[in-house]
Amino acid sequence: MTQLKTVETAVKFINKKTNNFKPEIALITGSGLAGSVPELKNKIVLKYSDIPGFLKSTVIGHSGNLIFGVYKGKKIAVMQGRFHYYEGHPIQALAIAVRVLGKLGVKTLLNSGAVGSLNAKLKPGALCVLKDHINFMGVNPLVNNWDAAFGPMFSDMSAAYTPALTKKALIVAKQNKIACGLGVYIAVSGPSFETPAEIQAFKKLGADVVGMSVAPESIVARQLGMQICGLAWVTNLASGISKKPLSHKETLAETKKIEGKFKKILEDLIPKI
Ligand code: HPA
């Protein structure tokens, strides 16, 4: 059986709760970034745990709400909190929420996450707008998870992050005087942080930032034909580059400082989409 039935059941439930609200833009908020969501009009909040077929978020710092509303005329859906492979969910299960968003009508995905930086120019607090990713997780959410309703089995990833959106995000960050750069995201499974040797190897592969999410959702979204803007917030220098041991607590503490900046970027970027 494919995931289509699960997705359709969730969509039916959501449509009932939202009176068939059709979001055009979706935002996925990463670790500790849940407070960055702009103030939405006609807001409807659904708990993940109430939506049939949805997974449960188990990570500290991740809320579990699917929010709908309107921001400056744009119809938005927000995944406040995401699911991770390291939580023990099968990688295919991470496709469900993104496929639900696709079925609801989402055409553009703002895919955000916290990252460690391998690039001396991207310091903690900086925004790395993604030009591409390297999926180093060792798994792909589309394996044994195909239905024609979700797009082609061999989906194109040659322009995974839409250049026009990337450009807009960088302009908005600069206008707000927020340190930013363009970079490549390398996705790892986690939950352990990387070793210094892994980070040196990733640098040679061409990565600027490292994280434990973003890539699976982008892969699923591209199959659906969505445009993607990848927004990675640097919470720490990567292992070995940082002189200190890494911790999730520290990552979350840094995101608290980032939330306000991210909200500003979203407020300026969303109307331009
Ligand atoms: N490594 C992997 N994921 C992360 C990091 C990191 O250094 N920082 C925030 N998420």
C-alpha cells in the first residue's frame, strides 16, 4: 500500500477543520525556531497528535502544531516543529506531512533548520541561504514510497533550491542587516554530532553547513514540484572548528537569539513570494 491513503485521510481531516483553506506557502520551522512565525490572520492551530496519520514530535525544543492563516494576503501553512530520522521514524514517514501540504495546495516551501557551520564566513547567528544540499543521511524518503499522485519516481533535483527565492531571501536578509551567505547543506542522520574528522571530510565535499534535517523534506517537496527556499540558521561552529563541545542545549540557546531575526525575514520575504 502506498502512502496515498494516509495522506488523503489527513487532508480530509484538515479540510474539515479549516473549512477547505488552501495554503500556497508552507514554512517548516527547525529546532527552537517555532517562535519565528509571523502573526497570522484567521489563525487555525491543529495539533500533530490530533491529525490522523501524522507522526508525533519527540524532541525537546520542537513543538508539534500545524498552523494555518493569512499573512499580508498570502495563505500560509506552518509546520511548527518537524520530524527527524534520528527520532526513530522510518525515513519514508517524514514524507507524510510534506505530501499533505502538497495535496492542500502548497506550491512554495520555506524549509528552515538549525545548523553547524563549516565556513569561517558563517558565524553563529548568521543565515545560510541554501544553494544546494548533499544528502549524507544514507537514506532517502522516496525509497519504496512511490505513488504517481506524488510525482515522478525519479524526481529531478538539479535545481532543488529555487534560485529566484534564494536571491529574494538574501536581499531581505541584507536589507535587515542580518549576516548571511549562500551555501551548501550537508544532511547527516544524527543524533550524535559529527567528529572533527567528519567535518573536515564534509568541507572537502563542498559543504558549508551541517544539519540533521531539511534534506528529506526538500526531496519530498521537489518530487511534488514545489519551489523551495532553504533557510539554515547557524547556531554553532561545527565540531573541531568550535573549541567547545557541542550540545543541543547550546543550539537551542542560540536559536532563542535568532528567532527575532528569522521572524523579520519571514515578514519581509513572504509578501514577495
Ligand atoms: N551538527 C549537526 N546538526 C546541527 C549542528 C551541528 O553542528 N548544529 C545544529 N544542528
